[in-house]
Amino acid sequence: MEKNSKIYIAGHRGMVGSALMRKWQAEGFTNIITRTSAELDLRNQAAVTDFFSAAKPEYVILAAAKVGGIVANNTYRAEFLYENLMIQNNVIHQSYVNGVKKLLFLGSSCIYPKLAPQPLKEEYLLTGSLEHTNEPYAIAKIAGLKMCEAYHDQYGCNFISVMPTNLYGPNDNYDLKNSHVLPALLRKFHEAKESGAPSVNLWGTGSPLREFLHSDDLAAACYFLMRDYNETKPVNIGVGHDISIRDLAGLIQRITGFTGTIEWDSSKPDGTPRKLMDVSRINAAGWKASITLEEGITRVYQETFLTGKP
């Protein structure tokens, strides 16, 4: 990539896309192409065809997707499957048609089987059944990953795929109805502190283990891979270690300064016991995460909640 190369970042307003924008701009790239969803509906095949024909991007990073937490995934199953398939089909195919030099497709850790061994290695893909609650989203992401592989095999396209672990960072979703666990905990503890609530009620036992990666680390990994990785094998991106939800809640309690108690509702489900990514492939290639969880959460809390509510 040259500093003046045309680089299209799809989904630039989201948590991942905005982190990618910050990274590429910090590296001195001056010809970044973006479109809001109002300007370009990526589900619309004709609109995407016209955009690629006119803009002619040289590099594409596909971070646009319909995303949400466990409730949204399970409630809007048809929408998550249809919209994600349409977005990625249109962008990946037009990247091929218009001779894009390299494309990076953002997958998800949820593509792995529900009961796959831990930590999750890339070769565990399609070796077992998926978690039911987010199966439509996972199937769409698997299709995108396989589409990149197929376009490489049949057409010689340099299309690569990555699977990030659980993410957090600026421009995250803090809606308690459809957000992920870390931003939801941040909002709950912040609002409890602000209102003087005596306690915070959380679902489950707190025993599940989860891995969390700051979106700026993800962007750094994507930048590294766009420069230095050209294989068809998909790549996990994570920190390589996890934390219990109970310990995460305690960490966020300290960061937010909430002095009340935490009450765990064990009648509510815990979800998958553990989901940890094996990051040996990307580590061996020469990249490792650098932002600690405490540092990252502290930064997000200060940037998001102490300067204005989400």
C-alpha cells in the first residue's frame, strides 16, 4: 500500500471501522474512501456495483456488518443472516470485478463450534455445531470467510480473513437491550454510581471466561496483516488470555468508582463457559496486542462516560 493508495473502509462509523480510520490516518494515508449507510446501502447490489465502478478502490477493508448482542442476534435471526450475507456478497464480488489489489474481511470468533476445544484454533472451523443464539450471524460470517477463500482459489484474488475476539473501544454500543457484556457493564456501573444505587444486579454466576481486545489493537493487527500477510488461511486476532465475568465486573467497578455491592442472579443463563482465541498464528507472524485490559477500559470510560453519556 502506498500512502496515496485508494483505500475503502466499509463501516467506518462503527467501533471497528472508526478504529481502522484512526490507524490508517495515523500512518499517513491520505486517500481513504468512506460512505455512510445513507449514502451507500451495501445491501443493494446495484448501488454497490455503481460505487465500485466509480470509486475504483485499490484496497478494501470490510468492517460493515449488522451486529448486536445475544438478545438481538436471537431475536432478529432472519435480518442478521440476510443483511450480512448481502453486505459481504456485494462488497467481495465487486472487489473481484473491479480488480481490488487486496481485501480484508472481518469475521468473528462466534464462527467456531459451541463446544470446540479451548483455546480456539483456526482449524476448528466447521468441526461442530454452532451456538444457537447467534447461529445466523455466525453462518453469514463463515460464508464470507469461505467466499474470500473461493475467490482466491478460483480467481487468484488476494482476499484475507480475520476473526477478532470480543471487542471494546470508542464508538461501542451501550444500549442495554442489544450491547455486548463489557459495554453493558460499563454503563450499568456508571449509572449506578451516578444515581447512588446501593447495588448492581448482573446475570448469571460470573463464572464464564471471556477474552477482550481493544479496537485500536484490532486496527493495528489489521494494518499489520494488510501489509505483511497474503495467505488464504484465516487469522485469529486476540490477546491470548481471558478473564472471568466476575473479575471483569470487579475491574469495572474499580475503574468507575462504584462503591456499592454486586448481586448475581444465578437464575439467569451464563452462556458459553469459555471462549478464548489461539493467537499463535498471528503472534508467529510478528504481531501481538499491546493494550492491557485495565488500560483499555480506563481509556474508554474516560473518553465515553466522563465526557458525555453514550
